[in-house]
Amino acid sequence: MEVRAIPALGLGRSSAPFRAAWACLRQGISFSNISADDLAFVYENTLITPEARKLFGTHSTPRQVAEYVVQRLDLHQHRPEELQIYEPFAGAGIFLVSALRHLRDLLPIDWTDQRRHDFLVHHLAGDEIDPFACEVATLSLILADYPNHNGWHIREADLFEQDALEKQMRAHNVILCNPPFEAFNPKERSRYPITAQTYSKPVAVLNAALNAHPLALGFVLPRPFILEKQFAEQRRRIEQLYGTVELVELPDRAFGASVIEAALLIASDSRPPAPAVITLRSTEIADRDRSTFLKTGKTTMQRRLVRPVAEDATGELWIPPLASLWQYVDSYPRLGTKLQPSRGLEWTYDQTKAFSEQPQPGFRKGLHSARRFRQFVLGRPVWLDYRRESVRRGYDQDWDNPKLITNAGRLSRGPWRIGAALDTEGLLYSQQFFGLWPERPLSERDLLALAAILNGPVANAFIAVHSPAKGIRTSAIEQIPIPPSLPDQLTDFVAEYLALLGNPQALRDNDERLAVLLTQIDAAVLEAYDLSPRLEQQLLEYFQDTERPVAHPWAHWDVTAPTPGLRLAERVSGRFRPHGDWIAEVFRPLPEREADLLRELGE
Ligand SMILES: C[S@@+](CC[C@H](N)C(=O)[O-])C[C@H]1O[C@@H](n2cnc3c(N)ncnc32)[C@H](O)[C@@H]1O
């Protein structure tokens, strides 16, 4: 095979060390021994500086993510000559390379290499502001279509200038895009007319794509796109324009060098002609599956729903996990009917300095950091600055009333988000916590039972599904469904559990007893919700392989022992133990009088 050196295409971004590094790389590699994927890797990991990343809002899409999007667009449903594929904000052209491979597979096999190349260069295009990225994108396409020559249309352009974006979107009909996520800065606001609509770059770019109504689109977007208000209008438009919509919640740290939280939007089956029904897919990749997904594209789970589209589309494109559970408990009372969340103290100066380890005049005992906060356990109190002039928010709460205290930021990345503990000592708390204050007087027993509910699987799953990834909303806390009545035995378990936790000796020796008690607490809470075995099983599986923020070792509930298909309360009851006396317990002989009555009826 002929070995050609990579040509010099005229390096745009012009720092001398970069030029030297690039020249060196170009000399050392040849078309026959580097692939487009290798080049994208080199670009992302060595050729883009932190300054360029910040300046241009660069976070490069990993190869498998681009591949996933392009593959899900089902381009083969269209005639290849109909497709005009465009990647605005192209960076190293990662989406174009994926699209090239898919499009090439759709072309007749009897075409010559040259004919195929000519077709591809006329059906794939990208724009990018960074001349260096333009060069890398062009090289990537050359490498992906080796041994054909150049001719690729990667234009150096500022897409926010005038009507550049709208024009280019309208000139193509498949849009693949990972836009910069930042807001327009003040300088850009005075420069770009597009900022009259919105200050958000991803919103501006998505609006331009939707205005053009392409056959299909695949976008990387900030994760709030899935549920948050700021994208509600765009979600409604997508529901009206497309018959098939998949949203993928990407795990944290999916974008290598960049710390962004992102989601994928994949929309196809443009309407019309697609009928007024929408097929929704909601795809998740759990943290533990991140590296498998980045290597193979394998996802953790997918939920699917087909539903009609009303004239006034709702824009609800995300099927929440455990949807049937939320439907089942929809008529249950909400936590807000018993407890009102209130934010903690905020100070007029550096929040990290507003406490002392020792008592001081004007300081009161309270919780400052939620870092070590665990379910049922308040953590070590310190002395919080409570001088009137130092407190900006949260002064004058009814500190001396008993209350529950919960964390305001998530306790873990997984579905275990929230912990609650009872405070009867009048502790103050910082903004890292919420206080949950009784609406009407509640006994300590009731408060302990409510703490068990908040620390249980229903409340934690509810917060994980209904609150943003990092924070916890007071509105979500108020909306937590609670059981219609609280079982009395629950508080006895909690009291015993707390007594054991409060004994440092016990912590060393009684881990197993603590885990059993916690399972009994969960079982009592779940029994009060009265879920079907199927719903309960789905709920418990949602917590599989996750770490629970408790003060002792805890493994996931054993959902198979003693036999599968039981509810947790049935498992812990002992009635179903293989060698237990459950048959005798359940099938007791009828009392004599009832047996006589039955006999009479049978005659
Ligand atoms: C988030 S990166 C995406 C890169 C690539 N499409 C990918 O998916 O890996 C955004 C890209 O947009 C480019 N960009 C930023 N502002 C731009 C503008 N005004 N016009 C054109 N491109 C721009 C950046 O240089 C960067 O390469």
C-alpha cells in the first residue's frame, strides 16, 4: 500500500510550540498508520489547550457517543442522495466521521472509490471557528476515507455572526451538533444579533436547527435539557416536529478532559408525514457502566413509551424511572402536608468561615457541613455565628421546636440522595441543610417515623428522579409521597436502631444487627406504602449496586431470600423461611364455630 505523509494544510492557531508539536506529529505519522479515531484522541488530549477550550467552549464528543447518535438516527430509512449532513461547531469533526461511515455503507457497492468519495464530499459539511480544529476535522475526514484525497467542506466561520447559523441549518437536512454550552458573554451580546432571542448558546443553536426543521437531528446538550424549565419551549417544539425522540442521560465524566453534565437528543421521523403519535425512548447509563458505554456504546437501561401528541404539546419527552410507581402513589398524601422545608443560615461573609469549634459570644450550636451527614445521624455540631448583623438569611426560625434536618445537596451520585435525622436540641443549621418543621405539632414518635420514610427507598428514589442531579429542591421535598398511615412498630425499630448507633461500642460490634434493623425499618416503611410485589421489586432494583449513606456497612436488601417474588416485609417476617413454621402460621385450622357454619352451608 502506498504510504503518504499527512499534508500540511496551513496551521491556523498560531502559537509557536503548537506549530512545532503539530509539525513534529505530521512528520512522524502517515495515512497508513493513524486512523481518524487516533487523530481525534490526539487532538482532544494534546493539541487543545485549556485556553482554547475556554475561549471556544470546547468539549469534544467521545467517538462512541457520536457513533451512538448517528446509528440511532436510522439514516438508512432515507435515500442517500436525499441526505445533506451538517455538523455546525464541528471541532475535530467527530460526528462527520461517524456519519461518513454510515453514509458510505448506504452507497451502491459497484461504485468506484472516486465516485463514492465525490458523493460523500457533497453530502457532508461542517463549520468551525477555530482554524486549527478545521484542519484536524479535514484530516480526520481524509483519514476516514483513505486513500481518497481532500475536497471536504470544512469551513472556517463564526456561526453566531449575522444569520450564518440559520442559513447553514436551512441548507442541510440532518444536523449533528455539540454546541458550546456557555452563555454569551457581555462582549458577544453586544456583537451578535442572535443574542436578542436568548443569552444561552445551546438554546440559540437548537432554536436555529428547529426553525430549519431538518429530517433528523442529533444534539449533545446540557443535561437540564431533559427536564428543566429553561428548555421547555424547545422540548414542546420537538414533540410537535418529530415522531421518534430519544433522550440519553449521559453519566458524569463522559467527556474526558471537560467537566460537563450532558444529555443527548436524537430526533427523527419528521412530522408531517409522521402521524400525531410520538415514540419516546429514555436511555440511561449508570456510573458503573460509563467505561463500557464509552468503549462499546452499550447502555444500562432504556424505557419506551408511545403516546398521542396533543395540539398543545406538553414537551414531556423524558419517561422518568419508576413511572408506574409514581402513578400508583399519585393519590398519596405529600410530605409537605406534615413538614415544611426551610433553608439554613446564610452569612454576609465567607460561608466556610462562619463557625467556630469553641463557644463564642453570639454563636449558637448547630450543623455547618453536610459532608459527613448520614441517614438518621446528625453529625458533629459546631458553633455557628448567630449575630444578627452576620446572618443574611434564615435568622429567627423556631429553633427550639423539634424538627428533622436533611441535607440540601445530594449525599451520593447514585439514587441514595437524602438523609434525615431528628433534632430535639434546637440545633441551628447552615445552607447545606434544610430544616423540616412540623406544620402542626407532631410527637417525637411521628417525627422518627417520618425520618424513616425520608431515609427509605421511595423518598430517595423520588428525589433522585424529581430533583436536579446535584441539588435537592424544597419543592421536590414537599412533594415526596408518604404512606396514608404510619405503622406503630416502625418507631420501635428506629428507636432501637438509634440506640445502637448512639453506642460507640455497638458500632464496632453490631454492624450486622444495625443492617438487620435498617432492613426492618425499610420493610415497615414499604409495607405502609402497600406496593405490589412487582412495583416494590422495581424500586429495590433501582438501588442495585449503589452505596447507601449510612453510618455502618450496609449491603443491598437480599431480594431473593428465602424465595423470589416476596415483598420485603414478607421476607423479614420469617413466615417464609424454608424451615420455618409459616404453613402452620398461615393455614391455621378454622375456629370450631366457623367450621360448623361452613359445613351447614355445604349441606
Ligand atoms: C463543544 S465543542 C464540539 C466540537 C465537536 N463538534 C465535537 O462534538 O466534538 C464546540 C465547538 O464549537 C466551536 N465554536 C465555538 N464558537 C463558535 C462559533 N461562534 N462559530 C463556529 N464554531 C464555534 C469551538 O471551537 C468548538 O470546537
